[in-house]
Amino acid sequence: MKLKIGNFARIGQVTVQTLRHYDDLGLLKPSEVDALSGYRYYVLDQLPRLHRILALKDLGFSLDQIAHLLEDDLPPAELRGMLRLKQNELRQQVDEGLDRLERLEARLHLIEQEEQQPDYEVVIKPAHPLQVASVRGIIPSYWDEGPLWGDLFHQLSQAGLRADGPYLSLYHSGEPEIDVEACAPVSLDATRLQGLSVRTLPGIENMASTLHQGSFVGLSGAYAALLKWIDLNGYHVTGPDRAVYLRLPEAGQSRQDPNAITEMQVPVGKD
């Protein structure tokens, strides 16, 4: 029995537009097309193929992938391979969804505690390997980095080099004895080293990051907010944290300049 496209659509519980689209893609061709009117006709025997298309679509396969899966000569090994790839893809999506749910719950908890939006937003992002010229030393407080930076600027000047990106501080340990490394990203020719200490900071897959706009006085608050977010979201610190000076304060205004922008970064992981 021939069925008009509308009747077949109702039985299959799809739209007429969907059947026309499947026809255009070659997924499900009508059993007959009237040469004069152009009407499409289907038969009940085509319902199993429609159901297979819908079942594969429900599993998350694209229509192009479904067309390949419907091929009569598709080897079983290839079919299993495609299903396993989709299985892994869906598991990854579930894991990402659970991570997102945890971050949402942590944010709700924070807002319930403080009765306001957080002052600092935190994102997780990668940090790529970075070649830097650096000077490292132990200082008694975070306000005593000046001599390290003076030494670094002097060495850069002696080598005829300029920073190739924002300066950053790398903190290997905190108070009471702060082990800090003043770093300047550089692109170096081996003939221009002239004794300058240069190394490559390793890439970090997951870097918790927040931005602080304002004087350096507020950096401790930004860092505390970042550590609180890390704890609430089930992460742990995996290496030295960084302060990246995206916009330096005006000379002599590190305690006052409201326009300085610093990115606080902490490498993190989960068990």
C-alpha cells in the first residue's frame, strides 16, 4: 500500500520536512515519485529504515555518519569502531557536564555565603610553553621584588633584548621566605645570549586564572579569591603560581594606579 508523504510522516512520527531532508541526503528515498505531480509515496516496509535512522540520530550520530552506518557492505569491525568512538565522545560530554555542574554548585554555595556576586571570576585554561629571561631570589615580602626586576632589566639591556610579551612573576614558595622569579618573555638568537639566564616555562594544561584591575595592593585579595575557588571546586594546586602583568601601573604608582591589570594564575589538577 502506497502512503502519501504526510501519512507516512504521521506513522513514523516525524515531520514532512524531515522526510524531504532525508530524501535530499539519500538516507530514505520515497518508494515512488509521481512523474506529473511530484508527490512522494512511501510504503510500510520503509519504516524499519526510518527507525534505524532515528535510533542512530538519538545516539548522537550526524546524518553524514548515519549514511555511512546504513551502508549494506559496512564491515562489522568498522561499525564497532564507530560505536566505540561515539561511546567515548558521549562519556567525555558527561564528564564535562558533571564538572560544569560542580562549578555551578560551588558558585551557588559562594553566593549563598556572601549574598552577592563574586568579586573575581575564575576560568580554567591552558598556558603554553613560554621562553623567558629571568632572575630568581628570596625576598622578605611581596613589595621587595624591585631589585630583582632592576637586575633583569639591566641584563636585558646589556643583551640588547626587549620583552616579547607581558612580564610575569613566578612564585616558587610563599611567606615567610618568598622564592620569586622575575620573568620577561623573550625570543632569542643563540648568538645574543651573552650570559643571560634563559629557560622555557613548561606548558600547563589546566591553569586557574582570574583578573585583578587596580593597584598591586589588591592582589592579595584576588589571590585569596582564586585559592578559595580552587578549593570549592575540588581542585588542588600542582605548581608555582604566576602574576602576569598585562597592564603595568604608571611609574611609582604600584600602590595607587587603578588602571593596572594583573592576571593571577595557579596550575591545578584533580585526583
